[in-house]
Amino acid sequence: MSNGNILIIDDEDKLRGLLARIVSLEGYTVTEAASYKSGLKKLESDEFAVVICDVKLPDGNGIELTQKIKSLYPFTEVLVLTAHGTIADGVQAIKQGAFDYITKGDDNDRIIPLLTRAAEKAQLQQRIHQLEKKIGTQYRFENILGTSKQIVEAVALAKKVAATDATVLLLGETGTGKEVFAQAIHYGSARRNNNFVAVNCAALGKDILESELFGHKAGAFTGAIKDTKGLFEEANGGTIFLDEISEMNVALQAKLLRVLETNEFIKVGESKATRINVRVIAATNRDLKKEMDTGHFRSDLYYRLAVFQIQLPSLRERAKDIVPLANYFLGLFAAKMNKAVPKINADFLNSLQSYSWKGNVRELKNIIERAVILCYNEELTIHDLPIELQNTSSYPAPASPFDWAIMEKLHIQKVLAHTKGNKTEAARLMNIGLTTLYRKIEEYRL
């Protein structure tokens, strides 16, 4: 039985006491009030999952109280007690936001099932609210780490445009945090309470991408057995993030341009337009002007997307942020793995600062995660890094190639043990291809 605080408001002492006894036997904590005014005071001083309230109170009306409770405490559910033959009161209470009504004397068998469902709904709403708050906090601009001039300027631009509905184009190498910026812009805008929908345009083929973006009617193509909403429709009122926009084919670019210009689109297999209100944030790691010159990207779409451009710096350009980022990821993954946060020795840091970081922040994050998995001491050392990073350090090289092989074999064994044999996950953590991992496993007879 789900636990929760229940408030019973009724001026009939015997009925209120009997109801309190029944409810408390189900594991709930019960508080009692005998009037409209005292009930509101109880609500001001404590949180309740459910209020059971009589329609007729000595100093007020239960239907009016229901409306007041739902306006002041939206996550609290209300069950209204009505007298025999006053169903109209119950219906009116539901219109004011009550979960349901109970007829005194006739609905004894319904009380506990209704209370249970109302309490579960209240607790679910509270969890969703807390999750939404957590998500909103997680994607704040303040959580974009770094003090380098380049990242500070990029964040400042993003904050300014977040307050508007302008289309945004995010430019930067792979792994520079384009989706992180897109989420921060969304949650920093007036659209924050609506959906943020992310689409990787490079991951889907031409026909699939069109259907995913705009939806389709049943029978539009083989396998389309029912009407399906597209991602633009899912994002209605919110934001859609089109990552790797340069990978979208030219024909589909024309349809996207129409959406940006008219706020309308036509589903695959349908003739009438669907109207939406969606903010578009696009991103690419390519030079779109060069793509325009080669005919791979429409110039009219480029100028429509590039209303407001933000260039995200590579990690090489913001080298002073490498150590703070590494420390942040270190704390994050140590907590996830229930490990004490290890120290980082000088050689480990030197390797991080000397590396080229072609994968930028995403690559740094993966490498720190891998290092935390491999570390069984109180300190991260150069041996917890991939071979390519060890070679960037001034740390003395092993005496022979055979030494490197032994280290690599041990690394692979530790990562496979951590992933419980999941080779796809192990390859991701080691930042190598799956086929390379299989070759190494065969080579080392693991």
C-alpha cells in the first residue's frame, strides 16, 4: 500500500473519526479538520496527497474548497463526500478539479480503492514535477563548464537568444557540446515546460527521416499500418533540435524551409497541412557555405536557419578548461560507480593537456569514464589512459613493444569485466571500433 498524508475535512465527528480509522488502517497518516477554515490552515502547514472533503461544511462549501485546493496545491487530489441523492454536487466538484466523489453510506466499498488511486496519482504528479525541476536545473547555462574567453562568449550569446523565439544555428566540431547548448537554450526560454525533441539527421535515411520528422498517414507506404505523429508535432509548443543538418538531402531541405516560413507541413500520404508552433535549433560540424557551393545545401534554407549563429570552440581552443572538465567528469563517474574520488597525478594531467582532442569534450568525458573504471588505487596514473594519450606524455616509454601489449591486454580485460562481457559497451568506453576489439580479443586470446 502506498503511504501518504491524508486530510479529512468533515464537521460530523463520528463519521470523520470512523473514516480516519478506516484510512489509517491502510497505512496512511491521517489529519482531521472540522471546518473549511481549519482545513485550509492544515493545508498551509503540511503537505497532503489527498483531501477527503464534505460538500456541506459549517463555514463554507466543499465544492468551492475543492477549487481553492486545486489552485493552491495542484498536486493534491480531492475526494468529495456527498449526501445521498446529491449526485449533481459530485459532478460539479469534478468540474472544479476533484478526483472523484463518494456518496455517504452507499460507497463504503469504493472509498479505499478510490483513495489508493488518488494517492498514486498525486505522488506520480509530484515525482514528475521534481523530475522536471531536476531536468531544468541539469540543463541550465550555469552547468556549461569553462572559464576560457571562447566558451564564456558562446554562453553569453546563447543566453541572449534563449529569451527569443529566433532560429539558432550551432556550429562546431563533433563533441563540442552542441546538443548541450541546444538544451540550455530551450530550458532557458519560455518554452521550457514543453517538449525538447532531438533528431540526428545523419542517423536516418531520406525516406525514414521525412516520415520521422513530419509523420505519415496509414497506407502511405508499405508497413504504415496506422496514422503516426512526426517529431515536429511532438515538439509542438517546444523546441526541435536538428543535429547534423548538413546530412539532410536537398529535397527534404525544401520541406523544412516551408515549415520555417509557414509553420505548416504536410504528413507523408496526406493532402492537408498541419499547423505547428515549434522553435528550430540546428547544428552541424561542416562548413555550410562550402556545402552550398557544391549544391549539397540550399542557400535559402541556410539563410533562414542562420538567423542567429553561435560558433562553439574546440577543446584545443579552450585548453585552460581541460583540467576543470576532467575533475568534473571524475567526480561524476566516481559517484556513479560508488568509488572514492581518486586524485590525478601530474603525468596524467600533462597527457590530457598535450593531447589534440579531435573528439573534444565528448572524447574527454569517455576517457575519464574509462580511467575511473580501470583505476583500482587512490590516484589516476598515466597507465589508466589509452595508449595514444600515454604517448603524448614525457613519461618514460616502456622498454619494448611487448610491454605495451601487456598493458593493453590488461586494460581490455578490466573493461570487459566492468561491462560483464558486453563488447559493444567495452568498445565505446575504450573509444575503439567493435571490429578492433574483436581482433584484440582474438590476438590476446581473451
